[in-house]
Amino acid sequence: MVKNLNKSDKKFIRLKKAEIRKKFYDAKKQKEMIDEMYKRLSGEIKTEVVEKKVKKVKAEQKQNQGKSKAKVESGKMKNKKKTK
């Protein structure tokens, strides 16, 4: 656990823990959710999420590049027909 947190961070953690305890009655589930919250705050999950988003964006860019090339080629074909 991180020490020397400022007052606002301590309050945020306390409120989130209370929210989790109200939402989940099972003690095991509460512990899992609180542990996950601490991982998010420490940055472990954040890096995993960012890596997933980067992979997703790169895949989308590859798909868009293929589509844009097809549109350009089809546009050239149309232009050639009009000039004749």
C-alpha cells in the first residue's frame, strides 16, 4: 500500500471502498473489487488497458488504409471513364 497519500486521495479511496461494500454483500467479491481498485490506482491495470487500446487502434488503422486504397482506385476508374 502506498504511504503518504494526500487528504483527497485518502477520501477517494475511503468512499470507493464504502461504495464497493454497499454494492457487493459477498466478502470475497468485496475483497476482489477493492484489490482491483488498488491495482488501478497503482497503475498496473492502466498500462494493460493502454496496451489493448493501442493494439485496437493499430488494427483499425490497417483496416482503414485498405479501404481508402480501394476507394482511391475505384475513383480513378470512374475518372477515366468520364474523360473518354
